[in-house]
Amino acid sequence: MLSIQQQSQRQTDDRLEANERSYDDTRIALDQHSYATITRSWRLPRPPLVDEQSRFIWPYIVGVPLFHLAILAAYLPYVFSWWGIAWLPIGNLLFCSLGIGAGYHRLLTHRGFKCPLWFEHFLALLGACNLQESPARWVVVHRLHHQHSDHEPDPHTPLVSWFWGHVGWLFIENRGTTSAESYHKYAGDILSDPFYMRLERNLNYFWVYVVQAALFLTAGLIAGVFLTGTAAGGLQLGVRFLLWGVIYRTIFTWHVTWGVNSAAHLWGYRNYDTRENSRNNWLIALGTNGEGWHNNHHADPRSAAHGHRWWELDVTYAMICLWERLGLVWDVVRPTESLPKRRKTSP
């Protein structure tokens, strides 16, 4: 007899495989040039369930600009720090690439590898430290994106506008991603785990972000007092830890991951014929440690490897391979054997 968790995992695998077959069945056979020409002439309306009944999402409308205003403080001598600048790519790797790229995306959304439940939960908590919604909400949006990519129901296609695809879609409610029906359809497997249900309740995923911010602040205060011997020195280092370690790192993470939705559907090269305008974008790939090889990903969604050519650096996949060698993950999904048949000419 299979356990409840094993049954849920098998149902998830079957659902993802069925979705992948549907992507192949509906893939449009257009060459790279003609597809780019057509999509650039398209202007899509917003998704059907973004309408006059949709409410504004004020936490985003207010919060995103406020976070960006905090950047002005970085120019003050009291806040500026070279080590803070150096921390941004390191923090992005630890929290975004492992939490969002490996955790939310390649594991929870596409089940590109398997791991112990405690490690899955750990990666999900790292993902929550980026202030990009709960794991279940992230999965709903991304699975819907794959099902309708660059077509009207897509939650964040830049064919509406670049601003919409990058961040505008966060500012107004899309009932196609917030309804109970959508959660059941697209993230039922995620919410069958009580851990993720707890994160949904009472905005607990948001409090994960608050707790990590408090930890950074506290660590800075303690380190500052230890290094300078004064409360003023402790306060200054605490402020720096909070701003560079959390706020500025979050802003950096926002834009590189939002860039997958916007830039990586507008600019770049295509290795494969797919049914949407996904692109391999060098800048976004470097900023996200591999998520920007987006055309590769749309060609083979379940694969844990997003870089398919030797020069397509995918640090997130390298970390997954390291975990595999350590016995921490297993059943890592590699690119399918059918991909070379759909490969386009070299860029």
C-alpha cells in the first residue's frame, strides 16, 4: 500500500507529465524569426479575470515603491558599504537561487528532483525570505503561466506590456490565481502538506520574511557592539545588516526574477521551437544563476537543468547535482532525449 504522501507524489508526477504532453501537442511549429515577428506585433489584453471587479493590491502598490525609496539611503556614508555590495550576489544565491530557483520553481512547481521532506521545507523557507508570496501561491501562478504562456490567461505575459509582465501584474487582483478553485487545481498537491497550509494561514509566509529581517538586524547589532564597543557602532552595523542583507538583496532578487517573466519573453535567443515567446537571456541567466535560460525551460519544463549548451551556466543546477552526489536529493530530471530534434540553429 502506498502512503498518503507517496500517493500525492504519484498524482503530482502524473499531472505534470500530462501537462508536459499538452505543451508538446499545442506547440506552434514556427521558425525563430517568424515567431518573433508575429509576437512583437501582438498586444494581448490583460487576463480575463483582471477586470473592473478586481481590487488593487495595496501592499504591493505601496510596499514596492517604499522598498525602492530605501535605496536612497545607500548613498549615505552611515549606510554605504562595499561588503554590502559584495553581499548582494551571495545573498541572491543563498536565498533566491536556492529558495526560489531550486525550491519554489524546480522542486515544488515542476518536481524536477526529489528530496527529504525536511529539506524541501527548508528550501521553501528560503524562498519565503524573498517576499514573493507563499509557496502555494507561487506554484499556482507559475503552473498557470506554463499552461497559457504568452496567451491571454497568462498571469504575467509581457505581450500585454513590458511593465505588466515585469511588475504591474502584482498590483491588481487576478481572480484566476487567487480563487479556491485555482489553488485546488494548480497547487492541490502542495496544500496537501500541512506545512504549506500553515504558511498560508494568517500570512505566516510573510512573518518568515519579518523574522529573517529581525535576525539580520540583531546579528548586526551584536557584531557592531563587539567590534566597536559602543551602542552607536552596534546600531550602525545593525542598520547596514538590515538594509544590505535583507532590503537591498530583496530588491535585487525581485528584479532578476521578475526579469524572467518580462525580459526573458522579449529579448534573447531561442534554442527550441516552443508555443510561446520564451527566450534565453544572458543577463537574466547570470542574475538568477540559471533561471534566465527560459526557452530551454519552456521546451522541457520538468528538467532540473535549464542550461542545455556548454556555455549556458546554470549554478542552481550545479547545486542540485552537488546535493545529488551528497545523497541529499535523488531522481533528478534531466533534459529529455527528444530535445535535439527540436533544436534550432546555433545563435
